[in-house]
Amino acid sequence: MKNNLLNILTISAIITTIGFIMDGDPKILGVLLRFTEYFLMLGIVFLLFLAIYFAALFVKRNFRKLRS
């Protein structure tokens, strides 16, 4: 389970970094605001992927119980 969460966090960090670099908004001079924006985006993407992962895991387990 820990390995799966680490993989999801890694994928989220990669996608967030790509999105942050490709963002077309004008860059704000405050470094603290940039870090805050990055980590909040990382948290949102991580929670979204986590919800999808646990929903898929729940559906998979329920289908296994139905087949048995």
C-alpha cells in the first residue's frame, strides 16, 4: 500500500511540474506564493488520483466477490 501511494505521489508531482511549467499565466515575483501554488496544485492532483485509485480498487474487489 505504501508503495502504491508513493507511486501516485510521484506521478502527481510529475504532472504538476509539467503543468506548472506549461502554465501561461504571468509569473508572480513572490517565491512563497509560487511554492504555495505548486504544493496546493500537487495536493489537488494527488487527492484526485487517490480517489480514482481507491474507487477502482473498491470496484475491483466488489466484482471479485460477485464472481465467487
